[in-house]
Amino acid sequence: MTDNTSTDDADEGHLDSAEQRSAVRERYTRIATESSSCCGDDNSCNEASPDRSRELGYSDDDLGAVDGSANLGLGCGNPTAIASLAEGDTVLDLGSGGGFDCFLAAREVGTAGHVIGVDMTPEMVEKARENVEANDATNVEFRLGEIEHLPVADESVDVVLSNCVVNLSPDKPRVFREAYRVLRPGGRLAISDVVLTTELPTDLRADPTSVAACVGGAATISALEAMLTEAGFTDVSVEPKADSEEFIRDWDSERDLSDYIVAATIEGEKPATEPQS
């Protein structure tokens, strides 16, 4: 399918789709191979410290439950905390990174459940697969793929998670359509991400580093609500987290990014019965 957003985005001071995907892939390859981490582009964000993880919403129990290098400090929230996971659920994590949220989800769904992580970066998928062994997680697997083209069967998933990844996509409407496709009727979407509170300066919108660092590609609440609704989701909710400014301020040493973005929880449900056409 042709991406019709590329030309318009470039004309409006955004990166085109190819540039955006390249910037994101390069950043997360570097993170996977060099163990630098953290959203934002501040070079001081080079480890997933317990304090930083707690700021994102993880408990000490969460932090102690996962071994290996799964927690890269890349998120802007804790999507498993809002997902209401149940024993036996099949869970899909969009942009799964080192697998931290997948392993937390695996505890909730138990051996009767299954967790799938999808990431576009081969080096990140390799790291996550190594972490499967470190955590003896027999109900978790990782697949290479783009979140706009999920390597997942139709109506095979109960819950879709994501942690500060959808903002990286140059085609967010397609991401939500794909999430809707793979969800079973009655399934739900539970995402932590950043949203725009005001227009970004052009230098941030068009900067590959800013886009790859979870800033330049953020969308407004109203735009996200419209995308989710158009994809078919109901009970759509996009709720900003006021306290997120505390960690967003650390994402850039030269300016306060909390003037432009805020972390939010993004939720929606796939109707149990498809509407009649």
C-alpha cells in the first residue's frame, strides 16, 4: 500500500516516511547494541535506573520480577498497569524493545496465556530473545516486523499494548487499523504514549533525532481520538498524565519538552459484535 502521508508531511515541515523509519531504526539499533537508553535525546539518559522506572509507573515488584537487560528505560508509562490482563489472555506488544513489558504481561496471563512482542529492529529482537532465556519465559515470543504491517493473524489477540512507540510511526492510522485487525471481538487497546499539547517548533518536527526520540512525531489528543474511532474502536479514551512533566523535562538538556508534550494513557475497545454495514 502506498503511504499517502509522506509528501504532505514533508511539505508541512515533517520528515518523510522513509527518513522517519530510518532515523528510528538507527536509534534503536544503537540502543540495542550499546545499551544506551531513555526516551528523549539527552545523552545523560543512559540507563534504566530504578528511580526513573518508578517515575514511569512501575512498582518495585515489577522491577524485581524481570531479569536480564529487558528494562531499557525507553517508555513513558506502564501499559500493563492499565491493561487489566487476565489469566489466559493473548497479548501483543507493539515495539517491544528488550521485552520488559512483555515479561510483566507474561506474569499476568500465566502459562495458559501467550505474549507476542513485535519490533522493527533486528538487533532489538535478538536482545529480547536472549532475555526470554534469562527469564525462562516459555509463554513469550518476539517477532521482527513493523507495527504498520503486523506479522500477526486476524482476530488472534485479546489485548494490544505499546509503550511510547506509536508516536514513532509515520502512519499512525494504519497502526491502529492493524491493532484493530489482530484483536478479537471484545479485545482492547492499552497504550502509554506521548501526545502534543501545543504545536511543536519546526526544528523539532523536522529533526530526525527529535522524531526518533519520541518527540517530533507526537500527535494531538483530538487527532489520536479520531484515528482510533476511524479504525473502529469504541470507548476511546486519551488521558494525559499530569505528573509526566517530571521525567519529560529530563529528555532534553537544552529546552523543556513538557511545554509541548505530555505522557498519556490511550485506550479503546473492539466491539464484541461488528457493526452492520
